[in-house]
Amino acid sequence: MENATEYLDSIQQALQSLSSAADKCQATYTQQPGADVHSLCAREAARNALVLGAHRFLQTAQGPVDAARTCVGQTAHLGSVRALLEAGVFDKLPADGTPQTPEELAQKLGVDESLLGRLLRNAAVYGPLEATEEGTYRHTRFSLAYRRPEIGGIFRFHMDEHVPALLKLHEFLRATAWRTPASQSHNPYTHAHSSTGRTMFAVLAAHPQRLQAFNDGMMLQAATASCMIDLFPFREELSVGTDEASVDTPQRVLAVDIGGGTGKAIARIRQLAGALPGRYILQDQAHVVNGLDQSAAYLEGVESMAHDFFTPQPVVGARVYLLRRCLHNWPEEDVVKILGNTAVAMGAHSRLLLEEIIVPERGVGVEEGWMDLIMMSLGAKQRTLREWRGVLGRAGMEVVRIYQEDGVCQALIEARLRVAE
């Protein structure tokens, strides 16, 4: 047990560290307000440092015993918010902040008033809802976020799919002699959901509401402001042809976005390249590309092509191949196969760009830490630079350069075919 002096000293030190992080965050937001990738990353790094400092301050303020007990309170809080979301409370509370009593809400929702009151009470201790002195509850900017499909979706998806897997992670690891999960159909997720032999996506396909939560949640990832491809000099790199005949011709393929979803990244590449003459190709599974609105303005100049990246890459000799936030979802053998299919199509002047998290060997941040555990539950992983070099090497490639901003875990890895020594 800490004595009072030690406790107060630790509080002061943690508070000074937190105050310093807050000052740096304020200065960064003031000095770098732009929408360019460097400013966005600088603000993200400053905010991440502040959040991590807040976590550490809270742990210090609680002390070792209460910090260990906090998980109980956090679990109860998450459970109450998930139940209120399911009951429809966030949609029924007035969005303008008008408070309502548990009785009024219970009548709207057709639920037990006592039950609802207990859930509301727990969800308003420190948010997202706010309790008033009159015994009513109202929305805050934090609770209003749950009304957005992408926020509600990602919360439902993680609570319903990944939390059970993480809570039973120890069971699976103990049963498999503490070996790293490396299968999509036999992993902590399938163990927790009693679905061994099927992948998470097969499970979701059989449950439309759960699949909808996943799709809604992925909208949040697609809307991420900072995009590491902005760090690559596309105009300079793509304006140099492999030979004189290929320079500035509309037939040459400048860039292929493999598994590119809605096409925002390939459209951004075309913009960054200054619309250089050439082909810009978006690849994804048939149902994805067939569902695109080809008349959308941002897709002007972009070709859509159905392609499964577990099959040979049909576009040969493109200048750039992009795989953006795809590979961390797959076990190593699958990653090597995907990369190998791309490598076979690459030429001597081709480059592969991977936009992924690079887990630092030391000083891991909050996002790369929890994201790796989520991937572990699916038999996949977030990788260190050494591990990225390893899978690229197995596919016959080597790293040319890393594009990354300080304090941000997302990065762009530039690779090429391995040069024979």
C-alpha cells in the first residue's frame, strides 16, 4: 500500500506530464490547422499522446488496487451502453438536448422503467449521457455520436463480435498450448462464437443484422481523414516511363488499387498524379465493384475491375500497385500468397505500396496495441517493420522506403521486386 506522500508525489508527476501533453496538443492544433497529411498526422499524434497521458494519469490517481478493479466498472459501463443502444434510447432521446425522465423514455420504448433507470444511471456516471439534478437524462455530444450509423455500427460490431473473443482469449490460448493463432477458421473468435470451421465473415453472412453493423462500422475506417498515400510522390514517380514509348501514353497502367472498395484511394492517387495520361484501375470483389455508382464524379478516369487477390493479378507491369489496410486481416500464409500474386505481375519498375500499421518494437501506442489483439482473435496480426520485411521477402520483394509521420502508427511501405545480388 502506498503511503500518502508517495501517492501525492506520483500524482504531481503524472499531472505535470499530462499538462505538458495538453499544452503540446493545444500548440499543435493552433500551429498546424491545415487539412494536408502532415498537419492531420501532427494533430493525431498530439491527441494520441494526450489520450495516453490521460490514461496514465487515471491509473496513477487510482493506485494499483483500484486500477485493477477498474475493469469491472468499464465492463459494466460498456454493457449498459450496449443495452441502451439496443433498446433504442439514443434514437428516442431528443437530439436537441431536452431532458427526459426514465418514465417518459420507458413509455416510448415499451420497456421496464426500473430496468431502464438502472441502465441510464450507469451510462451517465461519466458519459456518454448526462444526468440532471432533476433525475432526468439528456444527450451530450458524446451520446449523439451513437446515432450515427458508422459509430453505432462499429460499437455493436466490436461489442458483439470481438469482446466475446477477447474475454475468452485465455481459454483458446490455453487449449492450443499458447501458440499464436494463425487460422481464419480456428481462432479465439471461432472459439468464443462456437463456429470453428467457419470464418468470421461466414458467421456474419448468416446474421444480417450483425453483418450490417460490420458494414456500417467499416464506413468509419473509410472516412479516416489522414491518408498515408498522400506522402508518396506520385506525380514525380509516375511521370517517368519505363521506356520512351511508354511515356505519357493513355494505354499504360499507372496505378492499381487492389481491394480498393469504393475507390476513394485510387481517385486520390489520380488527383495526386495531376491526372497524368494513363490508366487508373480499381479492383475488388465483383459484388463490390458492381455496386459502385460509376457516374460518381470522384470516379472519373477510374476503371473498375472485378478481382480476387487470392488469384493471379491480371494487370501486368503497372507502375504502382496499392494494398491499403487489407493485409492485417489475414494470417501470414495468406498474406504471402496475396503478395506473391502481385509480385508475379510486377515489372522491374513497378512499386508495391502497402498502407498499414507498423507496430513499433518499443513504445507501443493505444491503437496499435488493441488492434493487434483484435487481429489475433481472427488468426491475423498487426506487424512490426521486421515482420513486414519478412512477409515481403517471402513473396520475392524488398522494402525500398517507409513513409511515416512521427507519433502515428499508420505508414506507407514502398516495396519492389528483390534485386538479385
